[in-house]
Amino acid sequence: MYDLLICNGKIVDGTGRPAYTGNVAIVDGCIAAVGEVSGEAHRVLDAAGLLLAPGWVDTHSHMDGQATWDPYCSPASNHGITTLVMGNCGVGFAPCKPDAAERQRMIEVMEDVEDIPGAALAEGITWEWESFPEYLDALDRMPRAIDIGAQVPHCAVRTYVMGERGVNNEPATGDDIRQMAAIVRDGLAAGAVGFTTSRTQLHTTRNGEVMPGTYADASELLGIGKVIGETGQGIYGLVSDFSNWEEEMAWMKRLSIDNNCQVNFVLFYRTEDDWPRVLKQLQYVQDARAEGARLIPHVGARPVNILMGWEGTVNPFMFHQAYAPLAGLDPEARLQQLREPAVRQAIVSETPPHLGHDIMDKIATGFDNLYVLDDQPDYEPAREDSIEYRAQQAGVTPAEFAYDALLENNGKRMLYCPLFGYDNRNLDRQMQMLADQNAVISLADTGAHCGVLADASIPTWLLSYLVRDRTRGARIGLEQAVRMHTHDTARCMGLADRGTLEPGMKADINVIDLEHLAIDTPAVIYDLPAGGRRVFQGASGYRYTIVSGEVIMADGVPTGALPGRLIRAGQQTASAKPTSRKTNYPSEEAV
Ligand SMILES: [Zn+2]
């Protein structure tokens, strides 16, 4: 007798194998049989005409706070994500001394670096921990709908051990490094998936300082990494500017070889001038493999981007003097003001300030690379879709066009600004990175950048756009796309018990109406603790999302089932292979 039998679905099992029609039978939270399966079941779901795929595994989230209060880790569960890994980019909330100022410091780093409302974190987090293992225990105690895995964040570890010296990015002493390594060792022993650090100047705190650990030297980085070699467990993850990429890759290679560990690193590029560097880095990764190094580039499906809106963190008029009095108003009052013709006139006629800062100037004046996200959002817009072009066609200024667009949808309309990697105005380069034989799809930043980003929708968009709808270039084959975000992402995080629909695997499954799968347009909502703000983007087309054999979402509505668990790496996935070696994905030509 099966617990659940899903019948007549189009099975895309995550291995890359061609789709076939069949059934999936589930017993005790695991897949018992797949294919031509018959037998009695307590519950039967008819999946005729629907896609059956493994649950999505999200390798790059920042749910470290939200996972302590939200069992659904929304919006992850809205997009069929059944496993997410947090503690990325070196930020998190453990270890942390049981001291109000220290806790506030960790919250401020998360607020500044990842744009998660500090008030929401302060209200939502209960701080039932000091050490990292205690943090895991707290996560473990809480009922949840999806599985989560945590990584030990360098920033918290450094601040815990070194105090102000750590925060001020002073070099670590030998004793500091020994203490940090011991904390990481304890974290891994308790089930952390890995350790992460940040080496990018993009991650700054409110004082304009880069976050603790950014300038850590080789002795610190390798000293902590040694723990992974000693314990034989865990993944080393980092984000870097790669301003000196050869030097950076060299220590990463050494780290990986010396400790027999996998190193995950974030890979993106900024401009066309920067693109050759990416190709060289991908080649470096391949060459390093021959020497025994496992370096895994983590690549976004979309370019690094921000969304703009009146209620978001940024909008094109935020630096205008005429806008300043409106900035602090509550959304309702601000919208009323923005609709006043005199206010509009004052704002749109003001000469945009030149700020002398690459990103800020893009926000204030980059209308030629700014696009309106309408009700069917287009994340691969062409030049003719830019606000500058459309304004010209309409006979208005770009500022007027942008202003009026932002007022649509009751003032909720958002604009899409690809910050980096979109000079060519298509996703070909992004697709090329994703197709690299060593790269893994990542960087959704789920749960973070709440006022500017909604990339948690990427798995939904991967199927609905890159597989199904794209006409501006090659598409990704369905089987390959599913494998990329299930098998490959799971293996990449050391999780061998999930990511494919095969007997013995965890029964994490999406039942998808692929024809109608769609992302909503993003909009700001206020549902975090303390009324905290976030950009939310929903989805339609997920008929059922199943975790450990239980339906947690049906047609977008939570069922109340809470089968999710904290992943204790090295314990429940002791047989996990540390990385996946995928075959090259042939792309389907667009028709
Ligand atoms: Zn991140």
C-alpha cells in the first residue's frame, strides 16, 4: 500500500533522461517506484497532462532570519522550491553573543548588505542561540514546510571571535584563526552544509565599510578551510569581485586541492570588457579540475539586476530635490502626492543629478537600460523596449515616461534595471555561462534584497521562459533545465538524497501545468514581521508541491502540512558525493 500515487504525469526525473509518461509511488516520504507502477494508495493524484519534476533546490538564499519564523520561507514555496540553502555570502545570525548590541550588529549587517528590513529581523528573530550548533537546534525545533540547510557565515564568526577588530577588518592573529576554525568545525559537526565568506566591495554596511571578513588574508581563509579537510565534510563558498582574479583563483585552487573540498564561487560579469575574464575563469576551473581542484562557478539565470518602484528601495527620482519631501511619506500619502500634476511637473523637469557613482548614475539617468515590467514581465527586453526608446516614440521625456509608468498598477508598477551583464540586451551570455560544464544555476538571493529584487522566481521563469517561451535565441531543453535546478543544485550542495525522481530518493516533487506556468509581475507588499516591506512575485501553474511525500501547496495555497526539516549535512546525507559532474547541455534551437 502506497501513501501517495501520482498517476499519468509527464515525468522529467531530474537526471536529464528524456521525459516519459508514468506514475510515481511514495512510501514513508520517499519514492518507492517510478514508471509503470500499479497498486493501492491512500491518496491518488491525477497528473494527466501535467509535468512531474523533482522539487527545486535553491543553493543561494538569505533566509537565515526568515527561516526562524516563516515555515514556508515565502516566496520559495510559491515557486516550487522544496530545499533551500542559506548562510550565503558570509552573512548570518550565528554565532552571536547573547548581547543586545551584538545582535543588533548582526541585524544591521544583514539589513545593509542584503536589504532585509532590520525591524522585521528584530521582531522576527527570537535568538534562542549563541553558538552555531544552537542556531541549528533552534531551526530544527521549528515546524516547517520545506527543507533548509545552513552554512556557517564568516562575518558572524569573525565578529564573534575578534569583536571590534573583526568588524574593522583588522588582520586575524594565529589565535583568532584557531578560534574561528574551531567554531566552523563545531558548525560542520552539527550539520552545517558549509562555510561562506564575502570578498566583494558591493557588500558594505551603513558606515560605508565593507563587511567583516572581506579583506581576510590567505592565512585566515586557508586556516578556516583546513577544517573542511580535517572533517572531510562541508563546502567552502564565496563571493568575490575578482578584481585580481588569477590571484583569487589560485588560492581557491590551493584550498580545494589541499583540503579535498569543493569551493563554490559566485560568477558574474559587469560589462562587455569584463566578459573575456569570465571565459578565462571558466577555462581555469576546467584546467584546475585536472589538478584535482573542485571549483564550482555559481551563475545567475538573470543578469545582476534591480527593480525600481515608488515603494521599493530605489527609483529614478530618489536623488531629485523635488522628490525629497515625498521620500519619507507612507505609501498612500506619497502616491496621492505623486499624482498631483504640480508635483509631477517639478520632479520630471528637474535636471537629473550627476552622482559620479556607476550604480547610482544608472539608477538616476540610465533610461536607455531601464524597462517597464508589465503584467507579463519580460526579463529579456530589447533596445526598443527601453524607457528611453519608448519615450522617444511617445514624444515625451524618458523621465515623464518612467514617472507615469511607475504610477500604473495603483502605483505598484516596477521597472527592471539589469545592472551588469546586459550590454548586448539579450541573455546569450547568461545562457553561455549556464551551459558551462562546471557551472551551477544559483544566485537567486531568495529572501534578500527585499526592496529591489525578486529573483526567487527563477525556477518558474527557467521553465516558462528559458525553456518554453524564449524567441530571442536558443532555448534550454526541458530535461536539461529540470536537471539544472534539481539534481545539479542538490549535488552541488552535497545533497545526494534528493533532486531526482528515482526509487529511494526523497519524495520532493512538483506537479506543474507547464502550459500555464507563469510568473506574476513583482510588487511591493508589507507582510514581513513589523510590517516589513519586500518585493513579492508570485507564480501560477504549480498544481502541487510535495515535500517528503506530503502536499504542502496546492494551486498556490498552503495546505498546512509541515513535513520540512533542517538538513543536517554529513548526517542524513552521509553518502553525498561532494559535487556533480554534468554532461554538456545541448540547447534547443528556438523555433
Ligand atoms: Zn548572496
